[in-house]
Amino acid sequence: MNQNARSDTARINKKTDAAAAKKKYSGGRKKTKRTSGALIAAWVVFGTLVAGLAVVLTLMATLTPSQAELMSYMTTGTYYEGITVDGQSIAGLTYDEARTMLNESVKDTANQIDIEVKVETGVWMLDAVDVGLTTNIDSILTDAMKLGRSGTYFDNIRTRKALVESGTDYTISYYASTDSISEIAQLIGTAVNTPAVDASVRPDTSSDEPAFIYTEGSNGFGVNLDELIAEIKNSVESGVYATQITPELVYYEPDITVEDIQSNLVLRASFETSYGGAASLHTSARMRNIQKAARILNGCVVEDGATLSFNEYIGPRYEKDGWALAPGIVNGSRYVNQAGGGICQVSTTLYGALLKCGPELEIVERNRHSWPSSYTDYGLDATVSTGGPDLIFANNTGAP
């Protein structure tokens, strides 16, 4: 009995041990599953964080501010430590504060500009306003505000570190306006420049034969305005603010010499008329009018392309102006004493010469008398009167 009982007990204990082992094994498997799920979740979270961090780092290494962001610093930002302009620190200042401070230096420099231009006995003093002085301050302050801000996150950190360690100094440059200097140079040129005088010729009206009096020309002189403008501009921009500039005069020879005139002066044609046999043509009054008109006409110069009106050049004929009363044809029917009577013989003589000069001297207007004239062939006369018929011709010869 006891032996059997021990055997039963042993079997029961074995069953109990097996059940316990089975339970223990079963419980162990469930705990392992729970631990694996948490681990996976943790790895997912970690991977997400790593990926996010990678994205952030990539952006920090590649992304730069937009132009709008950079411009916003002009009103809200201040300059980083280590930034100087002409040795003056602008660290911690806003754009406007830095500009106000630097403008004091600009004013000091502007007050130093004292350029004297001396030509012969004339002197012109130029200041900063005259040369249109400008600077690059705005450009400097804009570039300086971008330092440590315009690059990527890491670039900006490196830049700011470099600024602290070694700093960056900007230099203010000064510029002169070509347009402003040109205005001053033109004034100087107007006062100084003297054009060359061409040789000239005039008729010798005291001679009985065609004769001329020649006058030599003279050299002109002036300032080379382009060189003067460049010299003033270079003086300002090279930092020579107080100086005297004495430009050399440039001399010009006349375009026309006496030799030129003499070689081109030619007699193109001549024509003459006679007082004829009629007693009416020999009156002192008529001859006086002819002589007066001839004296006025003698020495007349008609330039190339110009037109000459006989009536306009001789002028109106009135007694008060020294014209004598002499017979003149009125309305084509009768002779009537009138001021300047008889000068149609002068216009007719001129017309005869013009006809012999060729087509380059163009007859623009010519009128015949209603009666034949005794001092020229029929149809070759040219009547004129104050406010009436005229003799007009144009010079198309290419020369006076």
C-alpha cells in the first residue's frame, strides 16, 4: 500500500510539474510577444526622428533666405560684431543709424573738395555740389546687412564667427557726376573758347575798277572740354580733393585763308548799259538815284543757297531817305516823277549780268517794263518799284 501510494504521489507530482512547466512556458511566450511589439514601435519612432532630423539638417545646409527676407532686415536688423566702414564700427546699429553716422564722414570729405580751374586770367572754383558728389554708402550698408544672413544656416554661423575673429572693413568710395562737371565745363568753355576767324574779302568801293581788300584770318583757341571733364572727375575719385587744374589751351587755324579766297575769286560775268541819247536819261536827279542805288549794291555778298531781293536790299525809296524825284513809268502809260526814279537801269544792268552767269544763279522773279527801254535790248529789262515789281535771284553756285 505504501509503495503504491508513493507511486501515485510521484505520478501526481510529475503531472503537477509538467503542468507548471507548461504554464511557465506558455506565459513566457506571451511576454516575449509583448516585448517585440514595443521594440518595433520604438524603432519606428526613432527612425522617424532620424529622418526628420536628416531633413532639418539638409534644409539647414541648403536653404537660403529669400530676397524679401533679406530686405526686411534693412528695417528690423542690426549689423553683426566685426563689421566696420572706414574703420568705424557699425555693430549693433540699424541701417538708418549706421547711415546717419557715416553721413558725418561724407560731409567732412565733401567740405574738403576745393578744385580750382585756372585758364588764362579766369578762375573757377568747384565744390562738392558743382562736381555732383555721390558715394557708395547705400551699397555698402546693404551688403553689410546681408553678412551672416544671406547664406545657409551653417554658412551664416561660419560667417558670423569669422566676423568676430577677423572682422570685415568696407571703404567708402566717392564719385563725381560727368553731367554735373560737363555743365561747369561748358560755362568755362563759353567764357574762354575763341573761334578762329576766317580770312575775309570786301570790295574796294573807292576803285573805278573791280577791286578787293583782303583781311588775314586769326587763330582760335579754347579748352579741350573732354580732357577737362576727365581731369576733374579723376581728381575727385582718386581722393585729390583740393587742387588747381590748369588745362592747356588748344589752338585752331582758320578754315579759310587769303590764299583760299584769291584762288576761288573769279569774275563770272559783266554787263553794262548806257545813259543813251534821250535827254530824259541825263537829268541830275535820275543820275543821282542811279549812283545811290549802285553804291548800295556795290559790295553786296550773296551766300551760297541765299536769295537776294533787289527791293529789300536797296530799301524803300522815299524823298526823306535821300532819293530824288525823277521820271518813272506809272501803270504802263505815262512818266511821273517819283522818288528813286531811274534805278530800274541798275536792276536791268544787274539782270543782264545774271543772265550771263549760267543756271547756277537762278532768276526767281523778274518783270519787264510795259514800254521798251532805251538802255537795253527789248525784253531784257527788269523793272522794280517800292512795294511793287522786284528782281529776285538765288545763288546756287556752291560759294558766295
